[in-house]
Amino acid sequence: MSAANNTKDTKDTKNTKNVNQPNNLNKVSSPTTFWASFLQTFKDVFKDSGVVLMLLIAPVIYGFFYPWPYSSEVVNHVPVGIIDNDNSQLSRTIIRYANASPQLDTQGFINEQQAKEAIWSNDIAGYMIIPSGLERQVLSGKAASVSVLGNGGYFILNKNVQLGFLKAVSTVSAGIEVKKNVAQGAYLATAASNTQAVPLQIIPLYNQTEGYGAYVVPAVAILILQQTLLMATAMLIGTWYEQRRHATSVRGWLGRIMALSMLSFVVGCFYYGWAFELHHYPRGQNILGSLLFLTIFCPTVATLGCVLGLWFRQRERSLQILVFSSLPIFFVSGYPWPANQLPEVLQIIRWLVPTTPGVNMSVQMNQMGASVAQVATGFYALAGLWSFYFILLLIFRWRTQPSSEMRK
């Protein structure tokens, strides 16, 4: 009986070991030291084609192709219409000057209804109406005016329509004024100088071409840097969570954040050092300040990505949610629209996103040459956001990590 019992106990022990063995195989430990987590994160990033595509390849592709539609920078030869109800020498002169403008490509219409239908069909971007009796009013010294109407739905085209017609009409008006003064006995040079007593000279400081690409691309580049890093980090953390490899120490999380931040820092240097140079955008005014900005901005975004990864807990969910957040985030950053004109709730919420201080800091230092001291508020905001995100990370770590694996 004793021998039989011993045999039975031995079998039970073997069965217990066989039952527990799969659990031990499924349990994958994560490195807990800083450098071990740093190196392991590097390895995991380059083993995951989706993360590599999102973190490194996508922002580089954006750097090539996103600025391409804006390569011409300045919009010229905007199609416009002219309705000449006066049919006089003065109206023909105005039309000739409008035709000579590089901003406009004019065509004639018989009446305003035809011009409206052309706008509705997108054949023209605006039109000018020369009223009947314009020349008679001007020669008699009475106040006279022409009407210019543009499509406000396309503000860049509308701007060119307004400015092109304004320059043409202003040039003709100045010529008429000079002729009047000469007829009254003034010298030609004196009459020409008195036409504009205070000359207006407009010199763009930071966007020399006044192009749309030079305005929007350097700001959007920071948004691209943030969104790609957020999605790649959340995808990687989601993968670790599904594999039960997300648990690690505080030092381990810092190593992960550092590895992801370093890769994003390299992409940021690609934008500052090569992409802006390729497209001839204003750049390099304060390159050291811009690099200092990246050293704070990238870890802040990476930490937020870790928080979102632990929150989503699924690899695909990060893409499903974050891909639709880019436009609202850019809108509330205060760059495309004045921040003080936003609803009060959005004026508070927007400071929870790194691009709110990040976009303006980058543009101010890289394009305008602002010093670090002049944008110090932005640095303080990023530092505060990193601290806030890291506290959230510790909370999510505590809630998602088994108590037996909590290490300091």
C-alpha cells in the first residue's frame, strides 16, 4: 500500500507540473532596468513593421509629399471676370491694367448674372463691375467707385482677386490724379510725389514669399511629429499589453520613453535640417533652441503615447481613435485660428495637448529667431505636461501591473 501510494503521489506531482507548465511558458518577463528597457524597446520597434512605418517612414514620406502641392507658394493667374458697363476710355484703361497683373487672368462678361453663374461653376474666383458713368464722374471731380466681388470660400484666391483689382484701379487713379495736378500747373515730378504723401512699403519679415506652404508646413510638421509618435507608441504598448509584456518598473518605463523619444528626435532633426531646406522655407534662425525644444517635446509626446497605450490596451484601437484627432488638435493649437477667439472650454482643454505650446515655439525659434527666454513659457508648459503625463502613467501602471511584479 505504501508503494502504491508513493506511485500515485508521484503521478499527481507530474500532473501538477504538466498543468502549470503552459502558464510558465506564456509568462514573458520584461526588463526592469533603464538600459535594458531602452535596448529592448529599440529591438521591439524594429521588429514591428507597423511601428517602424508609423514612427519613422510615415513622417519622412510626409516631409517629401505634404509640401509638394504648395510648391508654387504664390498663387498667380487667378481667373476673374470684368463687367464693363461704362465702355469708356477710363474703363478700358482699368481693364488693360488688370490684364497686365500677374495675379489675374481676366475675361469679359456681358452682365452680372453670367459672372455669378461662372463663380458657381468655379470658372472664375471673382469679378469686377465698372459702373456706367464712371469716367464722367471722375472728370467732373465727383467720388466714384468700382465693385469687386470674390468667392470667400477660398480665402487665398479671394485675397488675390481683391489685391489684383485694387492695384489696377489704384494705379489708374494715381495717374488721373497726377494729370490733374499737372493741368493745374504743378511740375510732373512734384505731382507724382504728392500723389502719395506717405508712401506705403510692405516688407514681409519671416515669410518673404508670403506663400501658403511656408506658412502652414513648418507648423504642421510638428503636428505630424506628434501624431506619428503617439500612434506608434500606443501601438507598441498595446502589443506588449496583449502579450502581457507591458509590466515593468519605473526605471523600465523611463528607458522605454527615452528610446521612443530618441527615434522621434531624429525625425525632428530631419525636418529642421533637410525638409525645410529642400522646400526653401524660412529655417535655422535659432537651431540650438529648436534642438532643445525637440529634447523636451519628444519625451512629452512619448509619455502621453505610453499612457494612451495602457488605456486603449489594444494595438488597433490607437489608430482608430488618434487618426481622427489631428485636425481638431491643429485647430485648437492657436496657429490657424486665434486662440482667444475659441470657446472658453477649448481655451483650457487645448493646453493638455503638447502641440499647443509646441507648434508656436517651433515656428518662433526656427523661423523667427526667437530666443529660448522669449519662449520660456512654452518650455514650462511642456515640462508641466510631461510631469502630468508621467503621473498618469504611474497610475495606469499601478492599475494594470500585477502586484507581484511591482518593483521600484
